Amino acid sequence: MKSVLTFTLLCIASASLLALANVHTNSYIQQNIEKQELARLEGLVDELDRELLCEQGIELFEVERRGYGGEMYVVVAIQDGSVLGVRVVRHSETPGFDEVLSPDDWIGRFAVEELEGIDAVTRATVTTSAVLLAVEDAMRLYESGLGECIETP
Amino acid sequence: MYRDALIDGLWRRNVASVQLLGLCPLLAVSYNVRNALGLSIASSFVLIGSSLTISSVRKFIPDNVRLPCFVLVIATLTTVATMYMQAFAYDLYVQVALFVQIIVTNCMILGHIESIASKKTVSESLFSAIGTALGFSAALLVLGTIRQYLELAIPLAAHPAGAFLVVGLALATLNTVSEQITKKIPALRKT
């Protein structure tokens, strides 16, 4: 009985400490994550301005796909029906295995190669397949005209 | 007593060079000084904080649930350290996140709590924890410095394989010179 009581009290104390720390740090953490997400979009398009992008006929799609370590948020830029570039803005893939997602690695190939020529990568099969599926999703969205640049009559 | 605790932690019973504990984060993070410093601060915070907590409530912890209690305290403090790092040192966090999170399973900390903090007075375990933390930080910083500058000449030094080589050579050197050092300064002799 005594051990249950002690452990419960210790749990309550820990939970309160964690809650306090969470309240104190949460807004800073969210800011940092948003900053990082924006930084990860760098190099995808020249300017992250919606009207400017629409003028150039570029559509951005954010697609969610399940990777190895959880949800991945993939941003796909499509211009005139072909993929301009792909970035993963948020993911929880295993450190070290996520290097395929850095713009000068595998994911950078979307900017220069035909979609059909890009295959998943062994050693990061789940991660890269998820990105490929996300790009397919984005293409489907583009083809069904669900982009942001819908012309108003 | 305090002098002894500090010498123990830094030299005679140094977790890294003598007890060879906590080698996973030591090897993985020490490829530059910045990461080494980040992990030192986080580990020291968790080690000293959990030692203080456990030693001050040690009389209330029943023997049969002591390990869950220890792990609970360590995990809580590690999560707090992770949160603050994520909030105020995000660049560093991205680099060392995994190794800060696995401080929970660092046998250096659990071992220290099991053998010292749960048995001795608060001040004794505090000084022992400070000594241990300083010893671990010193090892991390020395390795971080060596590897960061050795990389300029030998790129392998910053890679995982280089970590094993550098640690091995550093330990060998330390063992060779420690005999000479203890001859000159008897207080450092291992008992």
C-alpha cells in the first residue's frame, strides 16, 4: 500500500513539473518548428507568394503520408502538369535515414528528372515510397483541379 | 569529503575513462565541441537534479518500487531538459535530440542513483553527482575538441569509426600516463 501511495505521489509531482515546463516552452517550440518548416521550403520556388506563384502557373500542394516514424508532411510544387520540386517540411523519420530528404540528396531528383524515372531507395524504402505516394496524391489533386489558383469567372 | 567526491568523479572513478559507462552518447555526439557541450549540460542537469530529488526523498521510497521511482524521476527531468533545449537551442536540439532523449537509459545516471543517491545524505550525493557530471563533461569536451580538430587532418575522426579509434587511443594514452601522474600526486591514486 505504501509503495502505491509513494509512486502515485511521485507521478503527480512529475506530471505537474512536466505541465509547467510545457506551458513555459510550448510557444517557443512551435515558433522554432514553424521557422524550420519555412526554412525547409527554401529553394523549392523563388518566392512563397501565392499570387506570384499563380501567375507563373505553379501550384503548391501539402500532402500527408505515413512514413516510417509517423506522419510526413510533403509539399509538392507542380507547374504545367509536371513536378517542379518536392520538400518534406515535417517528419519524424529515424535520424541518419532522413538524409534522403535533404534537397541535395534523393528528393532533389524530382526537380531535374522525370517522375517515372525516380524509384524508391533501399535502406530508406518506407520513407521514399511515402514521398512517391505523396507526389502521386499531389498530381491527382492537380489533375482534378483542386489547386489554389482557381480562376474566378 | 567534498574534495574526495570531486577527485573521484573527475579522475579516480571517472564514468567515461575508468568505469566506461555512458559510452553510447559519448561516442555518438563527440564529433564537435558544440554538441559535446550541449550533451554535457543536459546530462549534468539530469544527473544532479535526479540525485538531489532521490536522495532527499530516499527514506520514503519503498525498496520494491525503487527502480520505477528512479526511472520516473530521470525520465521527467530528461523530458524537461529536452523541452528547454527545443525551445531555446533549437539548432543544437536538432543535432543531438536522439542522444538527449536516451539520457533516460544512461547507465551512468541510474548507476549513480542506485549506488549513491539512494543511500547517502543529500549533500554527499550532491557533491558526488557534481563530481560525476564534471567527469563526464570533461571526457565529452576533451573528445569533442580532439575530434573536431583532428578532422581537419584526418576526416575519419569525425565519423563513427573514428570515434572508436579516438576513444581507444585516448584511453590507452590515459592508462599509460596515469601511472606517472599518480606517482607524482598520490592523492589521485585509485583505491
